Amino acid sequence: MKKFVMAACGGALASVVATTQFVGPLLAQEDSRPANVYEQLDLFGDIFERIRAQYVEEVDEADLIEAAINGMLTSLDPHSNYLPPDDAEDMQVQTRGEFGGLGIEVTQEDGFVKVVSPIDGTPAMEAGMEAGDFITHVDGESVLGLTLDDAVDMMRGPVGSEIVITVVREGEDEPFDVSIVRDTIKLTAVRTRIENNTVVLRVTTFNDQTFPNLTDGIAKEIEAAGGMENVDGFILDLRNNPGGLLTQAIKVSDAFLDAGEIVSTRGRNPADGDRFNAMPGDLAEGKPLVVLINGGSASASEIVAGALQDHRRAIVVGTKSFGKGSVQTVMPLRGDGMMRLTTARYYTPSGRSIQALGVSPDIVVEQPPRRPESEDEEESTAVNRFSRSEADLRGSLDNDSLTDDEIEQIKAEQAKAEAAAKLREEDYQLAYAIDILHGMAALASDHK
């Protein structure tokens, strides 16, 4: 039976990337289970008939069966569920990188919908949704007691329509409302840029576009820098990346590894386990590498972070990841629906499972909460007003020990330092990672 392998993200679809592992259609098989299993099935049939005949209102028989199937699957774990034909089609579209909705990955915890992560450049991100937020109401209606699929259905709607979500956030005394306008979500899997001689690779999801985007982005930034010799190192930013295709996670890990195991999967039957190894070739040519993670980094993101950490290829910086260490297999069913079933756990090269534990960073760096812009402006004005140096004093002597070129070089270095300081205000974790890379590059050059 041919398998199409993908790594499952944690959670359900609220316009998000689903992570899966495709296998062939389900087939009926002989079973020698005890007769009480069939007695239970007879009980199910009795209940089904009584609901059809005696429930206070007429019910749709297909809806009853679908609810029973989904209830059976969701009772297993948060990631197993039934996908009706429409949802199954949406999931396949999402793995290609374009879909409609809010742009959040969600799971369920304590009866509420919990945000695993908002996706970069989506309405949810722009509205200020954060990883770890709890959604308690949608347009004033409580989601408590609903299945995750039902809660997600409440959040779906036409592109351009508005939805009001009530959020409970750690550190906030009271719940608050967030207004979001639904839109078509077009995922750019990898965004690249140069920050102070460092190539920053922002990976937002693992879909069919991820590895091609990564290789193209690395080549483009190296060319823009004037060659690899002008690059201090690379930052792989996996923050708020909910996961995606296992095949892409393996390719991204392999991009920075020359050899060794990347990830292994183990199911109930030991014979069903798989092991994936790196091939020779490092796109970063051995340059220092830092991986950024946080609580919104899940599943495929954790595979990459765990592999690079175990091989000591990268320093992992940030906060503990989400802890989604299981693999789901999506099985086509009769009637164009699909069943998503947890079939294995995955393990990092050292043999550790991150299920419910997450990947712990080598260096823990919290992201400070953003201050209101008015505070930033006031503080900046105060600093500018009272900051003075020797050069500002009337009649101060010129520096006659430096040439004009040396003075210009110093000014350029000062400008870089000021840009780094500004980046620390905008994204402290990223600035911290760049500082680490610069230190590693300096040490490497000293030992040449």
C-alpha cells in the first residue's frame, strides 16, 4: 500500500495547515475479536434506531453517523478525527499553500479552543492573536462544550466577512474581543532577508513550497551579500510555525546536515517504524546556525529543531516548543471523506520523544511584550534629548589619528550597532540570535 508521508501539526483546521500521512483506502478485514464487540455494535444500532424514531425533532441520518464516527475518533486524542468530503478537500488545498479563513492553527484544551499559533501575514496575526490564547466565544456564542470541529465551523465564513472572537490571554485580567476580517490565506512558506551579515530564514509552514523556497532564498541572499564569505551565519526562524509535511521537515533538516539520522517514527507494530537519514551537502557550508523556536513551534518545526540540536549543528534559542510528537495518517474513506488517525510517535536522533514536553532551547530567551508605540516614542525622545558625547561639545577637538576612510568605517559600524539596537526593540529574540552568530563568527575567524 503506497504511503504519502506528512507530519501532523497539533490541532484542527481554522484555516490552517494540516499535517498528515496518506495511505490507501480502508478495506474491510476479518476480525476475531470477542463477541462483546459485536454486542456493543448492536447496542449502537439500537440507539441509532431509537433516535431516528423518538427524538423530539426529525434528524438527518447521515449527520448522526458522521457525529458517531467523529466522536469515536476524537475520544482517542486531540489529533484524530473524521474529515467530511468538504474538509478533506480543504486540507489538501491547504497543503498546497492557499486557502480561505483566519490564519490560525488551533487545538482544544480544557474545553476551550487554544491557539497553537497565528500564521504570518494573515488576518489573525494582524489582529494581534498570539500563541497560547484561549478562544472562549465566537460572535458572542460560547465554544465551551463544543467539539473542536464544531468550534472551527463557527469561525469559518465567507472571505471579507467579519468575526468577533473573545480571547482569554495569560497576563490579561479580563477577557477581550478581537475583530478579524476573513480573507484568502496565501502562505509564503519561507521569507528571507539579510540582517547585519546574517541570513534570516523565516519558515512559516511546511508545505509543498517550503524546501524550494528555502533553497531559492538562501541562494538569493548569498548572492546579495556578495558571496558566502560575507555571510556570518544563518538563523532558521521557526517561531509560531504550526508544522506541516513531514517530507518537507526532513528536507529542511537535511539542508543543513551532511549525515546522520533526522527523525524516526515508531508505531504500535515495531515493523511499521521508519527512519530518515541526511544526505551529504550543507547549504550553509558549515556556517554557524541558530534556530529560533517558541510555544507556537509545533510538530514538523520540532522535528527540524530537534534534529539540528541533537547533531549540535545549531544552537536552539527561544522558549520551549509546543510538544506535538505524534504522527497522523490520513486514510481516504468511501464517499470522499477521510479519517485522520494517530498511528505513530516520532523521535529525534538521540531517541527522545518530545510528546507533551516540547524541544527545550539551549538558551532560553523570552520575547518581551511589545510596549505601546506612544511609550516607545516618549522614551526615544527622552534619550535623544539628554544623550550627548564629546563631539557635541562646542569647540571640541577633532580626531587627527584617523583617515577619512577609517572615520567612515567607524560611522558605518556605529550605524550597524544602532540598527541592531532598534531590532532588539522590534524583535528581541531575533536580535539575540544575531548577536550569538556574530560572536561565533568572530571566534571562528580568530582561530583561522
